[in-house]
Amino acid sequence: MLFQITGIAALLIFYGCYFMKMFLQRRKGIVTDQMGKGKDGRAKYIEITMKIIACLVPVAEIVSIFLNSDPFPVRVRIGGALTTLAGVVVFAVSVAEMGDNWRAGVAGRDKTELVITGIYAVSRNPAFLGFDLVYMGIVLMFFNWPLFMLSCFAMLMFHLQIIYVEERFLMETFGDEYRHYRKRVCRYLGRTQRRRMRWR
């Protein structure tokens, strides 16, 4: 029962943050959901697929929570609960610190700023990291194969979104500013001081 309460509470807070941000931005005339809009080819396919799977995973999560399947030892489920809560915190902080620059999907026409401070100083994609942590945590608490496969596919689509859509857009939009930022901060977590190798 405790794991079920934790799972439901985490999902309510997590998706509550998501939809509250959309509501607040809509009041300012900002269209938050940009997935698949104004795009074609691979970028559109990735964003539309990501949107569909991101809607399916919560359904699978809720069903799994109510079924309360528990094939793993309690210590693994506790680890899952902690991972889920960490994901909620990371996501909430990332959305708050992004301010009105936050979008779901790439907004090609909106003028936004490159945020590189706060949590973005240690992760270039903390919102996606938050999603991944929540997905992994729920799987560890309420493992079943459909939930596992849907969650893995969702994380794969998030990764493809970052590589083939967001990073290319940011490079085109912010140029050297983003290039230098990418050299300092890891895609998901950590900082790096990579130096160019000089061949002699």
C-alpha cells in the first residue's frame, strides 16, 4: 500500500507540474505544446511518436500501480521509490528554472533564451532526465513487461528527440554559445572539461 501511495503521489505532482506550467504559459499567450508542429521528415516523426508514447506510459503506470505487482525485493522497490521522487524533484526544478523558455518539443518560431544556469549547469536536459528517473522508478516499484517495454521505448524516443531535433535546433539558433555550453555540461548529468586534442 505504501508503494502505491508513493507512486500515485509522485505521478500527481509530476504531471501536475507539467500541466500547471502549460496552463500558466497559455495565460501569457505561449503555446507550450510544440511537438510535431511546423516540422517535417524525421523531426516530425520523432516528436509525434514521442508525444504518443508519452501519453501511453502514464496509463500503463497507473494500471501497474493499482495492480501492485511486486516481483522485486522490498529494497529494490524502495530504490525505485527514491528514484521516482528524485525524478519528480529534477523535473520540477528544471521546469521552474526554464521559466517562459520551456516548451514541449522544439518551438522553431518562438524566440527563447538559452538557459545554462542552475540545474542546467549540471545537465543540458534535466526535464528529460526527470522523465527517465520517474519511468525507471515506477518500473522498479511495479515491474511488469508491458510497462517496462513502453517505458524503455519512451526513453529511447526522448533520447532521439534530444539528438536529432533539440541539439540541432539549439546549434542552429545559438551557435557558438550552445557549442561552448555543450562542451562544459553533459547531456544528462555532470560537467566535463573536454579539451580539443591536437594532433602533431
